[in-house]
Amino acid sequence: MKRASLRLLHFQFQKFYSKSSISVFSQDFSCQFSSLPSIDEHNNNHPSNPDSSSCSRTQSLLFSSKRRHSLNNPSHNLSTLVEPRQPSSQLSSRQRKLKERSQLVDDFEAAKTSDEMIKAFQEMEAILDEKELGLACLKIGLKLDEEGQYPEKVIDYANKALKILDENGHDNDLSLPLAMNLQLLGSASYTLSRFSESLGYLNRANRILKKLEETIDDDGFEIKHVLHAVHLNLANTKNAMGRREDAISDLKICLEIKEMTLDKDSRELGNAYRDMSEAYVALLNFKEALPYCIKATEIHKVELGTNSVEVAHDRRLLGVIYTGLEQHEKALEQNQLSQKVLKNWGLTSELLRAEIDSANMQIALGKFDEAINTLKGVVLQTDKESEDRAMIFVSMAKALCNQDKFSEAKRCLQMACGILEKKERSSPLEVSEAYMEISMQYETINEFETAISLLKKAQMMLEKIPQEQHSVGSASARIGWLLLLTGKVQESIPYLEDAVERLKENFGSRHFGVGYVYNNLGAAYLELDRPQSAAQVFALAKDIMDISLGPHHVDSIEACQNLSKAYSAMRSYTLAINFQEKAIDAWRGHGPSACDELKEAERVLEELKVKACGEFEEQKALPAHPVRRRSSRTGVLVD
């Protein structure tokens, strides 16, 4: 008979020739990596079919029902060439047991639901050997996970499987099932918000799979299936823990696996590029997001056509990216192309949101009347108490603020808040994001107390959502800034310090957003006459700004000037002059557009030089201190 291999693993237990096998189907597992082509497709070089369902695309990782027929179990055919099949009444006791066992295993394999599977498992549990028992528990866990209703039961069965698979860790044939089981435990732990446990299981699965890749001779296609699922779960878990920067590396591995296993023009690969782009957008890294989104658009245009829904989604994302890059004309162009397709397909809800995005782009371009007209047309398509209508009022307020129509803008904001207050329990994330947007408009009309109140309200709601800790950090940063702006310096510091820690955890210590908070924190320290603390955080801000924005960016120059102020407050005039001169050089690089800033910077430099000279003269005027020496007799310093 055929030996079980790491490539197919279709018959884990066929070494026991007289026994029927328990198979673990990847259709229970395939939802984790539904866009990868099936093993059969890979081996036969068939392209993936984008129209087929995810579960039918991915065939068995461990055992295939089709391939199982290629090795007939002797319990299914006990006849020989010279003897006719015996009637069941004449079967020996051993043959009857084999037939009963075969029937029980077949019932287990044929089960359509987890309840049917568990019932069949209970009937045959006593006849299974240890390894079969472990794989049967894994199969049940996978089925329960697919149904998505009982994560606690998933963990129960996966833990039973883990105990058995761990005890048989010397058996290399069980390494892949062990990795699958750890991935399953990681997925279920994530569902239960046990993120640290999830990370532990997934990291161990990753280590096992890496070792497996090193030991195999072929391309390890089945291993890549499981590895994709593991890294996808790792990315989700890290995002939930606020480690968004770390999650990017796992998403990149997922993308690399898809690039190796999918056709270069497949729809699924286009979706993967778009997912990668969205991940960078979440980090506000629009520059990195752009090439991935362009790739996604190009693939979807070739595969599905220019007027496909997928291309419309790509274009809408391109609009967001170009807005983030402050290329508003390009953003509006992509948005309008997207709207045409969405309208043709009758996707009214998505079209509505695209039209709101379009109005916001018009506002960014200074086309306030056009934006207001767009919003007036859209508002009629919404329900009176809908979140969409609330967001339309927010955008309307933004346009009115830019036209200095503050009373009308305030009425729009009040109507938006009236709608959103009723949605706080049902849609906490959407409402909290809207409150943060509304607070910005109140800030524009100088109603800082209302802005702070809304931000604190949003922050309390976001605290309860584990995946939104980066938003909590953003809210803290905004509250701290507004408190600093309104003279509540001491009160601002805890918010700014909290924002720094949260944003570092989520976006990394070198993200430009962290640099901005450091700048504000330094200003607060300086106000409280803590120049040394201010110099420390201003130096951190400058380093971050120089790396992320470049030394000639306006905000980088401001950080440099702030550092000069801190050193001046410490009476370290040499350092203060040094950083002020660097700021002046950077302003000169901006040409005539920065003429006023350059003049002010040069004025400050002259003041610093005067102070430095005064300091020098003061030191000269001080009486000379007598030289202190150490007594040779006592070792004590004496004058």
C-alpha cells in the first residue's frame, strides 16, 4: 500500500491496513484561506475559478474523499480472486467488527453538521486508537469553527486533540495536523478575545510549519495553505492588540503565499493587493498603500472589466489614498469613476457613501457650494434617523464652517448629534468616530469645551472595543492638545502621555503621529517650566519628523525650532543657536513662500546670540573662584 506523505497525507492511518481511516477535510478549514487554489488545481496547473465557492475551491489538506477511493480499504472488499464474496451471515467475528467499524467511520465522514458529527464520534470513540481520536477531535473542532457559534466547544475539542498530538510529537506525519490544531486554538481564542493566548498558539504553529518547510523536498503547497491561515490570524490578533505595525509583516507573508500559489491575473490576488493597501491606509501610510491599490485595480480591470464592482471598490479606495496624499483632484476623479459603476449596478447604499466622500473631496478643493449642493441631493435619499444622514449633516457643517456660516454649521452639528445619541449602543464604533469628526468642527468654531466633551465621550466608547485602542490614543492626543490650547496645561499632560504610549504600541515608535504628540507634550513641559523634559521630547519629535516627513517639512522645522526654545530656556545658548540655524537653513529651502517664517526665525536667532553674549559677559564679571586643592596630609579639599 502507499506510504502517507507530507504532501498529501490522505491516509494517516493506512499503515494499520485493516482499519478504516478518519479523514480531516480542509473544507472545514478552508474558510481561513478561501482564496487559495485547491491542491488538485495546483498539482494539475488548473487556474482557480473565481466564481466557485470558497469551500469547494479548496480540497482536502489531509484526506480527500476522492483520493480515498484510490486505496480500497480491505474492510470494504474482503473477497479474493478465487472466492466469491461471503454473505454477511457467514462473516467471521473479526470481519463483522471491521465492517461495523467501517460503517461507523463512514457515518462520521458523511456527517453534515457538527451535531451529527459529535453523535457519530460518540458511537465510535471506543474503537479509535489514540492518533485517530486526536484527528477526529480536530475534525470536530474545525467543523464547529466553520459554523462559528460555539468557540468554547471548539477549544474543548481542540485541546483534546492537542494533548494527543503533542504526546505523539515524534511522529512527523502528525506535524501538519498539530499546526492546524494550534491554528484552530488561536482562531477560537481570538473569537473569545483571549488575544495573548491566541498569539501563543499561532506563534507555535508558525514555528512548526517553518520546520516542516525546511524538511520537505517539494513545494510544500499544503503547508503554505496552513501557513497562510496562521499568518492571517496573527495579523487579526495583533491588530486587536493594537500592534498594527507588527500585523503588516504577517499580511505581507499572506500576500507572498498568494503570489506564489495564485495566477498572476486572478481576482483573488487583486483582492489580496487591495487588502494590503487597506492595511497601510489604516496606518495612515498612504504612500505605501498606493502601489498595492494600483496593482489591485489593474488586475481587476483585466480580469473583470472596467465597469465591474471590484474596480469600483478599488477606485473608491484610491480616492481615500489620494485624499490622504492631499492630491484632491485625483481623489475626486477616482470617486466619480467609482460612482458611475456603482450607479449602473444599482448599489444604492455604496453609491450614497461614495457621494458623501465626493462632497468631502469638494470641500478639500475649496468647492464649498458644489459640496453643499451634492449633500442636499444625497440627504433626500436617507432615512431621518440613519447614521448616513448624521454624517451628511457633519459634512454640511464642514462646508458651512469654511464659508464662515457658523450658526448654520452649529445647527447641522446639533442635528447630527441628536441622531447619533440614539445609536450609541447599537453602533458604538461608528458613533464614536462621528463624535470625533464633529469635535473637529466645534474646534473650528472655537467651542473647545464642547469639542473636549465629545472627544471624552468617544474615548469612553472606544475603550470598550479592543481593536480600537489606536483610536483611543488619537482621542487622547486631541483632548491633550485642546486642553493645552485652552491653558489647562497640567490637565493636558496625562492625556498626551497616554496618547504617546498607545500610538507607539499601535503604529510604531517612528510614526509621524507620535512625533506630533511629542511636540505638544514638549510644549506642555515648557509651559510648566520643565525645559529638560521638554528638550527630551522635542528631540524625539525632531528625529521622528526628520525620518517620516523629511528635515525640510514644515512640521520638522517647527520641531527643530521648539528644541532651540527648550535649550534657550535651559540657558544652553550654543545648542539653541545650533538648532535655530538648522531651522533657518530649512526655511531658506522653501523659497519665497516661506519669507515671513524665515524673517521670524532670523529674528529669534539674533535674540539668542544677544543672550549668549550676555551670558558670556556675566560669566566674565563673576569673581574668580580660588583654586581648590587636595591636602596631601588629610586628603581633604581645601581653598
